[in-house]
Amino acid sequence: MFETVCSLPLSSDLFSQAIHPREPVVSVGLAAGHVQTFRLPSEEVDDEDDAASSSSHNGKGHIDTMWTTRRHKGSCRCLGFGVDGETLYSAGTDGLVKAANSETGKVTNKIAIPLEKDGYDENTLAVYFVMQLKPNSNNFNVFFFFFSSVDAPTVIHALSPQTLLLATDSSALHLYDLRTPYSKISARPEQSHHPHDDYISSLTPLPASDTSTSGFSKQWVTTGGTTLAVTDLRRGVLMRSEDQEEELISSTYIGGLPSSGTSRGEKVAVGGSGGVVTLWEKGAWDDQDERIYVSRDAEGGESIETMAVVPDELGLGKMIAAGLGNGTVKFIRIGPNKVVSTDVHDETEGVVGLGFDVEGRMVSGGGQIVKVWHESPELGAGEAELAGGKHFLGDSDDSDDSDDDKKQQQNADRKKRKKAKGKDRSGGQHVMAFADMD
């Protein structure tokens, strides 16, 4: 259904991917803490352009590296563009959210993620004690100091120009008011909720109602553990589903479906760890509406790590692209025929990032590679040859990450990460960082 236009090798494992809402730009967050931003070739061609521009017209021109930097001391767990695309938000295991100019990469603000205080274990609590000898006595006092750990982020999403949502491993959902003139590091969330008992794995905003004056969403769906929840900006957590007996990992909203009876033609698709996509009718959250078996066999199924709605402009009907833990991308038609096609992103690493840019190209990421795809032309008797253009990043190091402490930090982070996103093989290769962007 789609064919590869180019492949972008990365310096370490991909943790997160974000696509610009208005321009052909994609950013990636890596296990080694780097954030990289690329500009894809535009398909728009002026009348004065000649045949020499045909490669750009076909979307197969050069891919430019706009900027790259070591943004976080730990892994960059999640990325998200602002509504207008002018700001890129990143969150890492160093416990920081950083807002940066998406064009230049320069950091404009920093927010400290609230520490995890409850449910501690040997990985989340440090204990420090001091013994003090009493004057003129053989007795001594013992002082214990307890330190909460960083609550690693899992999802970041700019709901509107005013509201930023941040979800974490401890199931916390923090809401930040972007209109508040925060000073660096000192920002506190305006609201915090816990819609699930386990880490929040996905967040999908619901469209604004017809009566909305702002036009921006005020409700969203989250998945965490084996439950689905709906939260409202004004009223907090509205509902949480019953235990679905399967880990829910990804979600996306799809509208414009046929409406009949009680169906409004709006559904939320949820991907599970067992290879099943469930459909939930918007406004009727009591139970799932339909089950689609995407990748299921006698031994179980492949986890559905990420999903994206195929743009209507491509003329393929109501369809969802699903990135799986085995490195394939499945295309699911909502309605008859169900799973209609399969493409392969990687033969060993799962797909953790998936979406479509403003020009309808699919961007998939996983392991140490990002791929850009075009809709395939109609094939003849033979297979169409895949486009071979590749864009390679530089190998120069900006820091020495091969020491034992760095390896231990990455190993600990890999254990902390609960999604099946592949191993962190960042090693010591990093791309060069730009000045004044950390």
C-alpha cells in the first residue's frame, strides 16, 4: 500500500516521534537523550520549476537536518508539537520538560516533573542516613532522609495554546497552564489526576463540541494498564472502564463514520498487547463496541504499539495504520474487509512512532531508523522497486557516553520503560550538538 521513499538512520534507539501539524517536519527523541528535527522535501512545485525539480515534486528530494542536540541527560521519553507547531515539547527521564523553538531548537522554558512519592520500591526510593554522636556521651542520633525518584514521563500533548498535558509512569496526569509566566524549573501543574492504576500508555484528545467557543478539545481518552478512561479539563476524571483483561497500549480517534441508531459515527480505536484493536463509541464508554483481530495466532498476538488515522485525502476510505511490536505496519479498514495490507518497517525492531505529515506521507519509526513512505502506485505484474534514496546522519561525538555510569543509567532506564520499544543500543555514537540549545 505504501513504499519507502527514504530511511533515516539514528544514533541510538528511538523512544518518541512527533510530526509538525503544518509543515513537512518530523522530530525524534532518542534513548541517549538527543532530539533531532528533519525537514522533508516539499511536493509543492511552482510553475517556473523545471524537470530538475521533479525529485522534489515526487517527495524524493533531499531531507535536511534542521537541528540536533543533546536535550536530556537521560532518555528523551516523549515529544509533542504545540498546536501551531512553533514550539516542540520534550520530556525525559532526567525529570524535565523542555519547550523549544521548533525552527531553531533553542530552549525557551523548562518545567520540573513532580517527583514520584507513592508506591516506592528499591528503584524509586533512595535512603540516606547520618549518625551524629551526642556531646559528652556514648549515645548518638540517627537521621534518615528519604528522597522520591523521578516520575518518568510517558506521554506529552499540547491540548490547546493554553493547556499542556503530561502523563507519567506512576499514572499521574498533570495539566499545565501555558499562559502562566513560569520561571525556569519552578513550574507546578494546575491540576493533577490519576485516571489509572498503572502507567499511562496513550492519550487521545476528543474533538471539541459544536457549542465550543474556542474550538479546542476539553476532553481526552487515556489508556493505562488494562483500563480506558475519559478526563475533562473542567471536571476531572469522568469515567474509567472495567478491566479489559488485556494491556491497552495505544489509541486514536476516527470520525466521519456512518451513523445509525445510537451510533454517532465517532469512535476511539484502542490497540492492545494481544494484537486486537477494540472500537469504542464516543459518549458510550461502558464497553467496547467491536473487536478487530489484527495480529493473533495460537501463541498470542503482537502488541499494537502505535496507531494513526490514514488521511481522507489519500482516498483510501476510513482506515487506520497500526504499528506492531514485530516491526510491521498493518492497515485496517473500519467496516468490511478489516486488515487490508501490511508493510514492513523493520524485521527485528517494533514500530514505536507512526503518523502522516501535511503532504500525506507516512512516517514510521522504531529501533534506530525512521522511514518515510509514499502511497504506492498501482503495481504491474512485478513488484515495484523501492526508492533507494537514503539520508545519513553524521557520526561525530559531542560527548563520551561509553563510561560505566552512562551504561548503568541506560540499563536502569531500559528496565523502567514498560512499553516494548526494543533495547537501548545507543553505545557511544552521538550526533554533534548545536550550541546554546541544551
